[in-house]
Amino acid sequence: MASSVAGRLLVATPPMNDPNFERSVVLMLQHDADGAFGVVISRPTEVDEVDDSVLTTWVAATTPPSVFFEGGPVQLDQVLALARLDEPSGHDWATDTGHGVFTVDLNSGDTNAVFCDRLRLFVGYSGWGPSQLDGEIAAGHWFVVDAQPGDAFDEHPASLWRRVLERDPAHRDWVRTFPDDPEMN
């Protein structure tokens, strides 16, 4: 296994040729010999309500844009929550990913939403089997970029792909010449 990319961002290199990840930014939550998983943080949906009493308070507490995000193509029938907590210790319903971002047990009780300084809800997640992600990175399908504290809760997620690449000197010139619409090239 290559070095772990947990806590870092995967930025899709164009053309990805996979509609699940085209121009996406994935926050990696785990990457080890057993595989990898993260969530696409750059894909807000139009869905801002649910018909589920367990999630109603959590949805109301989300960080703008207050919608569900497409976390990835795996388990689209599940919702995963990421949060930055006001007080990061003493919460048995939140698991520290080790990078200032916590996964949240949404079944823990909706009153816990008040402890979330930032909160995002993701439908599905992105997952890779053992060595699969290492092979994709080696093949040049992903740029690996350091995450910044606000990336997971960025208020303009649709433009995050370009902005993340522009802040990295290794990719800055390349992305400046890459059109927003590749068909306009």
C-alpha cells in the first residue's frame, strides 16, 4: 500500500470518464490495507427536506448550502453525516476521523445537532477495495491535495474542484487553462 491519503483530498483529473467522480473533490476518511472510503464534498443536490422524523432536526442544522450531498456511488440508501463540533471531546455519538472532522451517529438523538458547529449530510459514500485506490492514484486518475479546515463545509461546493486545484502550486497553471466546459475547448 502507498502512503495513506486519509484526511487529504482526492481531486479528479479530467477526463475522469466516470460520471460518479467527474470534477469531484473527495475528502478521504480512511485509507489502509483493507481499502479506502471518503465522501464527495463538491456535489450538493437539490434535496433539502426528508420525510424522516429522525433526520428532520439534523437537516435543519446543516451548514449552507443546507442540502444533501452526493457522497458517492456506494450505498445510496444510507446517509452519512460529517461535523465539526463546538466541543470536540466527550461525545460518544461522534467519531473523530483524526482530521478535525467527525462522523456522526444520526440515530443518537436529534438533540445532539446543537453541538455541531458545522454539519453536512451525504447520501452514499465513495469506497475502494484493497489497493484499488492506490492503483487509481498511480494511474493518474486523482491528484492528492492537502485538505484545509473548511473544505468539508465549503459554502460554494460546486466550484471547489477548481479552487482546490488553483491553491496547489503543482496544479495551478494547469487548471487555469482548463475550461469550465471541456466541449468549449
